[in-house]
Amino acid sequence: MKLSIIIVNYNSGALTHSCLQSLHQHGLPRESEIIIVDNASRDDSVAWLRSDWPQARVIANPTNLGLAAAVNQAIAVASGEYLLMLNPDIIVFPKAVEELVAFMDAHPRVGVAGGKLLSPNGELQHSAFRFYRTSTIVYRRSWLGNSRRGQAEIDRFLMTDFDHQSVAGGMAHGFVLSAASGGRSESRRDG
């Protein structure tokens, strides 16, 4: 199996449906699986997911375990070489999944890659950041962020010096927003 796509659903049936439609509309790698973990939704998501998307594996939790636990639950049963975590509100563009898989295939030393996130109006959403420092939190949450020093720290964190439009800009240290991120499944076994 090449790719396991993981979606956690919680009362977001319509969004999850749109996400799945975009995935299937734009095609998936031949060897791929979709795993949806439902965190005790009250919107009948499980019933329609199972009827409308029989090729997807739906795990229905009796209680809301939270996002992290649900993702870990899906990772435990995933069989793909790569794992792609998608929020239910993600709409996948044509060839986006293929390009992400091709990038990972071409760069075996890369452990995690993230897709470019765009708002519905097409505006870029920053999805890659440098690690927090204590000062980052203070500057981002207080009036001190308006100071020259505060703005410099916020710019460092937001990676304003990084080409967020680039397909493969690459960064050595930092983290990727998990709305649409993928990585190697061997990472889950190694650490």
C-alpha cells in the first residue's frame, strides 16, 4: 500500500463529504486507502459515510477521544508507506496528492511534507512555522507583539523570509500545520 489518508470527523459530515469528493474527483494513487475516524458525531456521519463511501474504512468511536487520539487510532491500522492527515474542511486540488507522494518518493530523507493551504478566496494560509520560543507566545498574545522586537520574533516564527508559495521550498527545522500534512509511516514505528 502506497498511501493511507486519515480524516478525523466530528459533526462535520458535509465538510468530510466535500473532502472525500475532491479526493476521488482528482484521483488517488492506485494503492491507497482512506481511513475515517468518527469521534461520536451526532450528525449521522457514520451511517452516510458507510453507505456513500464503502471503499473507506470508517472507525466509529463511542465517545469523542479528541483529535490526537483519533489520528493515532487511524495510524495504528494504516498500511500505507505514507500517511496523509487531512482535516475534513480540506478540498484537494488536482494532482496535489500525486505531487505530494512523488515529492516524498524523490526525497527519501524527508520525513514530513505539507501541502500549501489556501483560503476559499485563494489567499495563502501559512502552514509552516519555526519552533516557538517563550518570547513567541508572549509577543503573539500581548500588545508587546506590536513592538519592533515583538514583530521581529513573530516574523521569525511565521517564516516571512520563506517562500511559502514554492512547491518544494524545504526547511530543516520547524513544524507543519496538520490541516494537510503527510509523512512516512516508518516514522511511527521508529519513534
